[in-house]
Amino acid sequence: MKKAKELTMPTKGEKFNLESGEILLVGTATVLLRYTGFPILTDPK
């Protein structure tokens, strides 16, 4: 099994990057979105 990427939250005072993000397909319908340093995990079950 591959090691997952480490997600880090922006530190206090650090500006958010509104022009980039990440989408990671975790499983069949589970997705991890990362936008402006904020991770969102979706799981429909």
C-alpha cells in the first residue's frame, strides 16, 4: 500500500492560495479535496 501524502494546514498569518488545490480519489466514492489549505473528505455512505 502506498503512503498517503501529508496534508498541512496553513500557519497563522500565512496567505491562502486561491488558484490551486488537490483532488485525491481515496476509494470507490470517497474523495479528499484540498482547497485554500482546507481538507474536505467526502464519503457518501
